[in-house]
Amino acid sequence: MTDCLFCKIAKGEIPSEIVYEDEKVVVFKDINPQAPVHLLLIPREHIPSADDINEENSYLIGHIFLVAKRLAEEEKLDQGYRIVNNCKDHGGQTVDHIHFHLLAGRQLLWPPG
């Protein structure tokens, strides 16, 4: 997808504060953080939403969670963290490229509001 904001970030076309990247995933700091630690984890492959996960691309989601665990260990988030995915408009998704928010660094409440 040529006009996707997150695809452009993954390709390095839009600057972002990248904290991790490999051949499958890019992780960068959210520009509007909701917690002291607020990272966005995205696959390099364009997948519009959780509804578009299938047999061919589902391995990327597992990889994203492994990367999240690794980053949580590196950041010493041993008190806990939250991983959030919003799906489509009513789920609060604002960018049509599947992404996961890793939030930590303060007590997170439920429900989030």
C-alpha cells in the first residue's frame, strides 16, 4: 500500500524514533504516548487489521509478541505491561495497518475508557 503511514515508517520514508527492527517487524515510540513507555509494534508487511490475519501471515503476529517480550525484558518492565490491538473504526483503530501498542511504566487501569 503506497499511502500507508506505517508502511512509510517501516520503509524509512517517514522519520520515527525506532527502538527495534528486523526483517519482519519495526518498533517505534508513539508520538502521543499514553504511558511512560508507549511503543508501536508493526509488521513490515501491510496487514490492514486483525480481521486480515490468515494462515499465510499469522506467523508475523507471533513474532511481534516475541519481540514485545524481548523489549519488555530489556526495559525491565517486570512490574507488567499491556499490549493492545484496536480493530477497525469501532474498535478505535486509526491507522489501517495492524499494530500493537505496548504500554508500561505506570499502573494501567481497566477499563481503559
